Amino acid sequence: VISSSRVKSLLCTMDEPPAQVPRHTTSLTRLWRRHDLADSVTKFLPTQALAMLPNLSRSFEQDKFRMLLVAMRGSGAAAACTGALLSTL
């Protein structure tokens, strides 16, 4: 059995947790650079927004085909789009 004075001394020496955890601000380009989040960002945005992303940043322009592949897989039209792309080439 622990005495009440021992409990008080333990409680007095414990560090209090911070009242507010500091938040880290992030931008869409930082989220995009993390490959595990780029697919989620692509799935979340509407197609009109996806069409505008390459105009915003070079990293979006470089990953344009990745965006298209994720969007095609998400819509269930990957086979049809791939067939159309290959027949065009």
C-alpha cells in the first residue's frame, strides 16, 4: 500500500503535458512530395482541380502521369483508358 504522502510527492514531480500541442503547417506541395500521400490527394480532389495542378507547380507537372493513373484506377476505367492510350500510340 502506498501512503498518501508518497502519492502526493509522485504527483508533484510529474511533468504536466503541454496544454496545446504545436501544429505544423503544411502545403499541398509538401503533401504531394510524400509519395504515400500523393495518391490520397489525387483521389480526394475533383477532376477539374487535378487538371489545374500541373499549372501550379513543377512537381505536379512531373507527376502528371501518376495522377492520371491514380484517377483511372479510382474511377474503375483503367483498362479502357490504357487500351485507348496504347491504341493511340
